[in-house]
Amino acid sequence: MAVLNPAPVALYIHWPYCSRICPYCDFNVTRDRGQTDTQQSLYEAIVADLRTQAQWLGPRRLASVFFGGGTPSLMKPDWVAALIAEAKCLFPVETDIEITLEANPTDAEVARYRAFRAAGINRLSIGIQSLDDAALRFLGRNHSAREALAGLETALSAFERVSLDLIYALPDQCLSNWEEELRRAARLGVEHISPYQLTIESDTAFGRAARRGQLRIPDPDRGEAFYERTQTVLSELGFEAYEVSNHARGLAARSQHNINVWEGIDYIGIGPGAHGRLTFDNSRHATVAEPELKTYIARVRQGGHSVRPEPLPPAEASEEALMLGLRLIDGVRLERISGLPLSKRDLLIADGFLDLTPDRLRATPKGRVVLDRLLLELLS
């Protein structure tokens, strides 16, 4: 599989272990029950998988690294350091790049923060989710608001770049309380805030509770009200909504790895269930790793990798580019969606939902509020 021209590539590493499975989470995760031998085997499989995919691609330049999960801050810092060194060896870099690790503010993870900094992590994304103890209990989190604040203080002492996640539109949550929580979070000294609306996915504890009538499904109109208040408050506080659910204090604070993915840069997905997008043989390919943990390890041992690249049909690649690109404040490059008819584009521009520049199509603030419906109209 030959590369036609060297190009940047981002790297996503999925560590599926969590100390607790949150009731709203539909990611590919598993409980961390002291499975020391299996974790060692998974780490070794991730290294082997990375080496194999690097051979497919040939010479590339590493653009960014993101350790996600699961809870990658449960990894041994030595493993994180070794993976970063391996990635830089396989895909040489000339300058510093963004290397992010997701973490939680539990005592066990906070104790590792400085070791992760020494391992090469330079950006920490902390899953605080709420600054209210009752909300944290509802969300099944294993930390309190006090522990979240203490963990954040430690993170800011170790890292210049820190992001925090929050979840809104919880049952019985009121707008005024959410606004105060946002203002409080903005005063904590972080450069980046990612607020996500609570969604009830079917294959989760919350989804099962909703089917039993034990949990109320969020009202879409209520979610829109929370979304609009979020945009207003964070904008007033100096956080630009450069993406639908991501707000940064200036260009330098944006998540470069996520922008790489949204803008269509190739990225390798390593670890159980990880997705990737790779370009070779003049075609964009999709990869999806085996999701089951032990099967992933076994497949890598047998063949050096657990994925088989599948060419993406041009129309499908363009639709994906549109769906990802319109999430960005800068929009999607027209060259990436040139194959789509988008028959309703001009009407949606006239109605104020879209904006067209010489090289990009972007959703206006009015369009971003109803982005899912907007995409349906564009692709229908």
C-alpha cells in the first residue's frame, strides 16, 4: 500500500478501561477489575497495531496524538511515554505537537497527572461533567464537586493546557443554575470548555431506564434552550464556540487533534473499537478495529493488526466531510463536498441557515442550533 505523497497523520489511541461505567456512556468501555495481564497484553497489541498501520502508510508527519477511552489516565505513565516515543519514531515531527490525554478528577488519576506530563502529555482533558454533587450522583460519577475542583487545581499546576467537559439539560436542571455553573467553570482558569447535552442512548443504563419509564427523555426544545444559553454565556466570558460543543479562549486553545479530524486530515485509530481514516492508493479508507477486547488482542497477535481498510465511496466520504465540517465555525471546504448535489443549499442560504464564502460552506449561528435537521435537508 504505497503513499502517493507524504502528508500529516493524526493518531487516536483508545484505552477502554474505566473504574466505573457511567449510565449515559455508549462508548466501547470495560470495567477495570485489576486485569493486569490483559492490560499488559492490550498495551503490547496497541504497539504492534500502530507499527503495522505505519507500514501501510509509509513516510508521514505526525500531526497530533489523542489518548481517549474509556479512561486512559488509568494507563501506566510508562506505557503512555513509550507509545508517544514510538509514534514519533514512526512518524517523525520537527516541532512540538499537541498530545492530549483524557482524565477524571479521582484521587487515583490525579496522582498520575505529573507523571503524564513527564511522559510527554501536554494537554489534559478532564471529565468533570458537573460542579453539583446531586448532578454527579445522577450521572454515576465517582467523584464529588470538591474532588473535581481539587483535581483541576492539580492539573493546572502541571499543564498549561487544560480542558474540562460538562453535561447539561439534565432532568430537573434549570437554566439559571446551568448558567451559574458555566460562569463558575469559566473562572477556574481552563482554556477550553466542552459542554455536551445529555443524550439517552438505547444501549446504556439510562436508555434501559427510559424504556422502563424510570427516566424522562430530554425534551428537544428544552435542549435547544440550554444550547442557546450556553453559547451566549460562554461567548460573553471569552470562549469562542469554534465547534458545536467546543469552546476555546482564542485560536491557540482550540483542540488541534479534533480539528485535524473534522478538517479531514488522515488519522489512525488504535485500540479496541477505534475508528480511523487513511488515504493511500489515491483513495480514502475507513478502518474500524475489532471492539471486543480479547478478540482485538488475538487478532493483532495473529496478523499484526485488527483492522482491514475499506475504501470509502466518494459520495460517502463527501457526506462525512459535510457532517463534520459544518460543526466547525469555519465550515467545510468546498473541495471536500464538490461531489454532493446539495439541491437545497441556496434556499437554506437565503433563509439564513447557511453562509457561503469563496472556499467554504458554513452553518450560521441560526443553523448550528438545528444542525441535525439542517444536514437532513442538505442530504435529502
